[in-house]
Amino acid sequence: MFKRIISAAMLFGMAATAPPAHAQSCAPRDRIVERLADTFGEGLAAGGLQSAQQVIEVWAAPETGTWTVLVSRADGIACVLATGTNWHQQDPALVLMGVPS
């Protein structure tokens, strides 16, 4: 009985002090970008400013269909927000300028 209590306490203690899961998805941006290119063949597909300190980037590989969403911070650290498959590119609709004939 005593061993079970100690084992349960140790497991709870390890779980309570474990780092959050999202902490494992952050690294220097150049290292993440290198891995996306080398491992998945992904390239920068889109991006934009989220704030003065953060850029949201979408990396995708049209050949394999994989994609990754990163948030890159001003300090050079990037975090993976989402990943997936079946990427498809949607071109913007063509808007004709002028007067209809």
C-alpha cells in the first residue's frame, strides 16, 4: 500500500512540474525553417504581421500537400501553431477593371 502511495505521489509530482506542451514547439526560427525545407520540402507560401513584434507565416509544400503555420517573434524565436496535410492554393479571383462593353 505504501509503495502505491509513493508511486502515485511521484507520478503526480512529475506531471505537475512538466513543461507545457507548447514549449516544445518553439525554437530559433532559422532552425525551424531549415527543418521545414529539408524534411518536408516546405517553402514560405504566405505571411503577415500579427503585431509589431510577431509575424504569422504559412509554409507549404504543394508537391506533398503538407503545411505549417508559424508565429515568428522579434527575438528570433518561432513557434509552430499548426500543421496539416492536403494543402491547396487558392488564387485570388480576377477582378476586371474598366467599363463593361
